[in-house]
Amino acid sequence: MKHILAQQRIQKQIASIQRALAQLGPMRPGCLALRYKKPQLKQGPYYQLSYTHRMQHKNEYVRPDLVPQIQQELAAYRRYRQLNQQWVALSLQLSRLKRHAAKHSRPTA
């Protein structure tokens, strides 16, 4: 009985994570940094987006008016990764509970 309640609790948590994932908007991996054409003088600031996708590293320049949008997309991707890790951890727990329950519910011969 204890295992069944634990399984139900984990399944509810997984369902909650799935709903949160479905609500995430546009996302992108990477890191946004403020760079300078002349770093010593801090002149010529520009934004650079760096990311790796399909084992290829990319650098892109970002216009200042697009920075808030890119920051939201980066935050959504970080949230996606966090939720994904939680989902995997809960799935592993659920699998362990199911195996443990099946092991102890088998009739012994």
C-alpha cells in the first residue's frame, strides 16, 4: 500500500512537470554576453550569443532591441533543462518503486 501511494505521488509530480513543459514558450540554448570592440576602453559595446547545437559551436551577434527576447528564450531553455532533469529523476524513482513492489508481490514457490 505504501508503494502505491508513493507511485501515485510521483506520477502526480511527473504530470505537473509535463504541464509546465507544455507551457514553455520559445527557447534557445546558449549564453548572452556584452562584448566590446575595444575592451580596454570599453568602447563599441555589442551583444554576442554563444551556443552549441548538434555538436557545432555558434556565435551570433544580437541587436540591442532583441536582447530582452533572447534573455527570455535563454531562461525558458534553462527552465526546460531543470524540468527535464526533475522528470528523469522522478521516472527513475518510479521505476525503482515498481520493481520493488513487483518483487515483493510475487508469490514464493
